[in-house]
Amino acid sequence: MGLYEKFLGILAYYMVPPYTTHLHKHRGVRFTDASSVFIGSNVTIDRTYPEFVTIGENVMISPGTSLIAHSSPPTSMKERFLPAAQDEVTIGDNVYIGGDATILPGVTINDWSVVGAGSVVTKDVPKYKIVAGNPAEVIGDLREK
């Protein structure tokens, strides 16, 4: 990733909607339809591998959320315990992500799902489910509402 893309990532973090979505698109984040996506301010979308993040249609990502597509522990830990990891993050269609949520590498949030504010999502979220907590767990089903 070049300096230009890193600059766009920092700018997108501090920018206000609707400009945030366009800046992330230019950084390499993949969108099904960027015009239908709302990305709040202070949202971090992986600054090293934005191309590993895919966002569907009609998605709202509230302020303070982090979408993390890689982890890179200190060299001393990498050599002995934890290898660096990078994996896709996929957000389906018609998804709402509450403020200050954290989505970890390798997670897919399927269509018609809700992630509660402050949640840490460590595994895939099934369709129509509401998840919350740290780690996030299913607390409801949209079809029952």
C-alpha cells in the first residue's frame, strides 16, 4: 500500500459522511454499491489491507467502529507463538453495525444482521441475527421482531 492510500485512510477516519465512503473506496475497500453505504466518522477500516474488506448494499457502519483484516503481533511473539494473520472481512447486504464495534479478521457478517454497539465480533454472524457482547453472541433474530 502506497503513501497516497495511507493518507486517504487517515483522511477518511476524520472526515464526515458521506465523504468517508468515497475515500474508503479509493483506498481499495470493495463495495457492491458504495452509494447505498453509510460509514460514520472515526471508523477504521484496515489501514494496511483495505482490499481485504468487502461491504454489501444498504449497510450502515456507526461511528467508532473498526474493521480489522489483519493482525501483526510483535516480532518476538511472531517467531515463537503467534504468526501474523490476514483474512477477508465481509459485510453482507442490509447490515447495521452499532458504534464502537470491532470486527476481527476472517469474519463474515451475513445479510440482514445487526451488530450491537461495542461488540467484538470474532466469528461469522448468520443471516437475520442480532449479536452483541464481547465476544459477540447471538441475542435475537430479526424475523421475530
